[in-house]
Amino acid sequence: NTKIDLIQAEAINDLIKSKSKEEKDIALSGLNKNTSKLMLELKEEFIKIISNIEVNIDYPEYDGVEEITKETTEKQLKKIEKQLKTILKESVVTNFIKEGIEVAIIGRPNVGKSSLLNALIKEEKAIVTNIEGTTRDIVEGSINIDGLKVNFIDTAGIRESTDFIEKIGIEKSREKINSADLIILLFDASRELEKEDEKIIKITKEKKTIFVFNKEDIIIDKNKNKDNFVYVNAKEGNIANLKEKIKEQIGYKKQDFSNKPLL
């Protein structure tokens, strides 16, 4: 009955289902008509441009009609385009806040993937042993990083294997590389990179990836101070810098998403 619009109706549902303060704030922004107002302002800009063009074409002889040129129209449209690009970029992160992001922990066997998952979720969920190939199936755990919902996936170590069950797990790992929003590519800092590491780097090159050296307490000289690498000690729980890197890779800054209309 024109009391609320579609954005507000969806916001009510989002508010009911919200599980964090950030999700609640996004829902309230839609419910308070902030998001609707943003869309209507853009719509009115388009209508104004179209109206001026039509008046210039149909009634060019009228006095007082604002003259429209290709240059002035392009300038107006570029301004709107910039606004739309910003809205689209922010809407991706908004969706991550609402739905969460999927982060796959990838690497060859025994580099500490299961230890890293346990450290991130603060729970002994994945089995940790010194035996290579312990993880054969997908193990998942979720946390909230400053309002960003993150679902971590511990995968089977990628290597050449003749074990039938392990091969199935490795194939699932490869599938997760394709479907995940972000990849944590884990390496053993106490060992030099091997051919299997190089192969994994190649198969993840098209994905958004964070390169991580684990076991920084026993790191060899060759692996120190490498650019674009994050250094952690999963066993001791020293992973704060990795959490910051995840937010950076996704483009999430909490202060950017406070008190503003978001789709």
C-alpha cells in the first residue's frame, strides 16, 4: 500500500536474519530509506538529462531552453558513471558482510593448513599430525573479523598421489581453488619451495591469493623478508597480520561502511 518500497521490504528480512552489528546496520540503512534515496537521486539525474535532450530535439526554437551538447552530456554521464562504479564496488563488500566470504587454505601436505584453520577459528576442529596427507576431506570453520564474516576451508594437501581416497581429497582441493573468493596459499618457512609449491602457485595465479609462510619461528634465511608474503606461526596462534591482510585483499575497511547507504 505504498507504505514501504521493495528495498525496505528486503531490509526487514535482512534485519531479522542479521547475525552481526554490521549486518544490522546495513539493514537499518535500507529500512530508513537511505538506500532508496540514493537510487532515486541517480534516477532523477538520468531523467533530467533525457528530458533536456528531448526538449532540445523537439523544441530547439524555444527561448529559455538549456542548450545541450555532446560535451556537456558526456560530462554529466561520466559523473553518474563514477557514482555507479563506487556503488557497485561497495555492494560487493556489502554482500561479503551479509553472506560471508569463502577462503580456501591451499598448499602441499604438512605445511600447517590444519593448524592454521584451528588457530583462525580458535577451535581444534581439524586433525593435526606430522603424517603427510592427514587431511583428506574438506574441514570448515567460520569467524567474524571486524564485522566481515569469513568461512575458512581446510583442504587436502595438493601433491601427486596413488592413494585412491587421498586423490579424491586433492581433487576437492582443486575445486575449492576455483570456487573460493580468496585463497590462502600456505608454505613451510623452514623449507625451500619445491616443485609442488611452484605447481600450486601456477594453478592459483588467476585467483585473488595471499601468500603465507608458516612456521616463522624456524624460518630459513632464504625465505626471510620476501615481498608480498605474510609470516605466521599457526601453532602458536600468531596470525593477527593474516587477518589484516584478508580485510585488505577484500577491500574492507569497517569505517567506510558505517552510517552510509549500501546495496
